Amino acid sequence: MHLKSDDITRLEIDYITGLVPAPFSHTFKLRLSFDKNFINTQFNIHYTEREGMPEEDITSEGFTLSDDYSYKGEIPNIWIAPFKKLYSESKWSNQKSLGENGGLKLFAKDIHGKITRDIPLNQEDWYLLCQDFIQAIYEISEKESPLSIRFKRIEEEKTTTIGLLFRFSVRKITLTVNEKEGILEWEKGRALASLIYLPDYDYGIASTSEPTKPGTYIDCGDGYWHEFGYGIFNLDEAFDAKAKILEEFEKLNQLLFL
């Protein structure tokens, strides 16, 4: 029997990548104590099986030699509800250990001192929530800046610029369309961000300079501009992610002018 989500005061989440090879293989642990005013948080991530691995093999994949990280501090309590909501919606495997494919397992404790240890069946949901929470940690500790996604369409008679600034620390997205600013609902913006990362982007022809020639471009948050007509490719033939991204940005273009 699992705990009533409203009564949970503490969560511990352990994750391992399983059969994933170095330099990608890693483990992380989150210890969360829910307080009325904040989440008392401990986090550490450790990249495994890198001993004796040539430096080039690590850095060529976008990593560094010091990717391990630890944090201890307070995260805004706006994150409590998403964790409790996901816990209440989860189904459980009733297994006590992870298999060779890895994944995450949970420890939970409530206000009555009752505890549960289990492995959720909806692994991807938990993994994505943890990744977003880790991003909040990186923001608050100033390890990373808030995610900024930029979209630009240059036509003969007009230019449209759309910006999305994701503040994971407070689950807030600022939407800017040209000079007009508003707030985008978190789940909607987060779904768009996931969509943006589906295609393959050709960094060999990307540019760090803001585009000035007619075309439609996107900067996914790393400062490189990609043109939709040349440098972005769908990975799934059954799903036109490029067209869907353009469609969603067109909706955002209209959102602040309704």
C-alpha cells in the first residue's frame, strides 16, 4: 500500500543509466524534504566508468573532465505539488531493485512515519520531472543560466522575433513576441521545448551570428542559429517535427495579440 501523496514529507530518488556506455553513463540521487516554505534538497550526480578513458573521447561528446556535481540547499516550494501529483498518479512495479537497463527507484516517507520503497512503472515521467528539477538546482546554484530559446522569421516586409525564457527554479516561462511580453503556461512551454529537441540539428552549417537574411531560424538555447530550410532534419519519418515546431511558434506569434 502506498502513501497518501498529500502526507508525504520526504522523497529520495536514485537513478542509474544501466547499460549506457561511458562517457554518458552516470548515477544521480535526489533527497527532498518538503517544508512549507521550501524544499530542503541534496543532489549529487556522478559519471561512471571513465577511469582510463582518453580525454578526447570524453570532450568530443560535449562533456568535461569535471562533470560530477553536488548541491545542498533550498529550492522553491512551487516544486512540491508536481512531485506529489506525479506520485499520486503513478503505478508501481512492486520490485525492489533495478535491472540491467537501469532506471530510477523511490523512497517515500509521510507525516505519520510510514515509508515505502518501490520502482515506478512510469519511468519516463519521473525521469523528466527529475531533469527539470535538476535544471532548477543548476539555476539556483548559478551553475547554468536560465534556458533561452529564440525564433526568428525574416520576410521582405517584416521580421518576427519570438523569445522563450525558461526559469526552471520557479517554473515560469516569459514569452516575448517582438517588443510585447507575457507569461506562457509552464506545461505548454515545456511541451514545446521537448518538441524542439526532437529533430537533428546540423551544427556544421549553424551560425553564432544572429541571422539577417530572409528565412526562418531557431536558436535552441546554446547560441547557434539553425535555418529550417537547410540545417534541421526530422529523425522520425512518420512525424514532421519541423512542421509542428513552426506551427507552435505561429500560435505563439498570435497569442499576445488576441
